[in-house]
Amino acid sequence: MQSIHLPEPPSALLDDASLFLDFDGTLVELADRPDAVHVDAALATLLTRLRVRLEGRVAIVSGRSIAQIDGFLGAALDGIAVVGSHGAEIRTAGDDVVRPERPATMLEAERAFGERFGGNRGVVIEVKSLGVAIHYRLAPEIEEEAMALVASFAAQDGLAVQHGKMMSELRVAGHDKGTAIMALAETAPFAGHMPVFAGDDLTDETGFVACAHAGGGGILIGAARATAGTWRVADVPQFRNWLEQAA
């Protein structure tokens, strides 16, 4: 991790870049519940402009499943690649989703998480294609217990633990946002262009590292902190404004 004092991304950064974008906390504001994020009409227009500007070199890279991203962005994803489930799912523009099998342990974890926290209105159990997460933004007092419960299931079937902003997730191992970005970066239309990844959370750090190793870099969205990112903007509105200018 490098210094927390990072410059803003230069205005010409995307001139010969491939652009990889996190969703929550990057393109849309975080919400108390994962299903409550607001996607405004201007975002669809912006994504289309970026796709045209970069000749298709745009991808959404999220911890959510691809199905969830489709539900939020719909037709705005036409011609745009999508990575879901922290890199375990990949869909290039116009192609089918490539993903591993969902381990049976995930179903057991869903039941256990629901039994333990289902009565707590401040907790949301989010079921994904290749993961299940406990969100406790409205019930921070259960953080330690939630982490311990997720860790107990991760010991089975070689599953992984993924911590994020007020959440703990059980997911398939062997994939992360960095591996997915590099897989896309080696294929058309991304190959031969500098990779740039924008994200806000600790789950995005693998993407920052991968892009830096490939001669590009990461844009951290949010407060200054230790990061592998190269540039930083203060918040979602500032980043959206920067994208509008770059597009």
C-alpha cells in the first residue's frame, strides 16, 4: 500500500485506456440496504457515451452477481462487459456468462445466516450467484458475530471470506476483481490499452494492484486511506462529474 495522499486523475487519462468500473460506491451511492441503491437515468446515458468514446473498452466489475447488475442497469449494459461475484463470473459483451458451479455449502450458509439474523430488521442477507453476504450497516453491533459465522463456513469446501463496508461475505475462492480484470485485459477490445479501474472498497484493491502491474492504475473513490490506487476523487458525484468530462 502506498501513501494515502493521491492526486486526482488527469483529464486525459482515458485517451488510450480500458476502463473498469466498480458499481456500489463508485457509480452509485451506497445505501443502507443493498437492494435500495438508486440508479438515475443519467448513468445509463453516461455508460453509453463511455462505451462509444472508448470503442467498447468498458466493463462493470462488481461484487454483486451479474444478474443483480443486469437488474440495476438493464439495457445500459449493451456492448459492455460485466464481471460479477468478485471476479468469479465474467460476461463479455454479447456473450454468455462464464461461472463455476455454486458449492452446496452456500445453501447451508444461507439457511444458517437467515436462522441467526433473520429476525434482526437491521441485517440483510444478500444471496448471490456465487456467494452469500451479511450486511449490517443498520446493526453494527453484530459485526463480530457475523464475521465469525461467515468464517466458520469458509473452512468448508475451500470457500473464501470477503469483508467490505459493513458486510461480510462467503464466496467461492480462486477469483478476485484483479484476476477478472486481467482476463478481460488480454482479450479484444481491451488488449493493448492501459487498464484503469475505479472502486471505493477494500474489495477493489486487487483490481488496483492488477492494473498497476499492467502499466495502468486505480482510482480510489472516497476518503483518503492506505491503498494501491494511483489517483483519488472524493466521492461518487465528483467521480461521475470526472467521467462526464472524460466522455
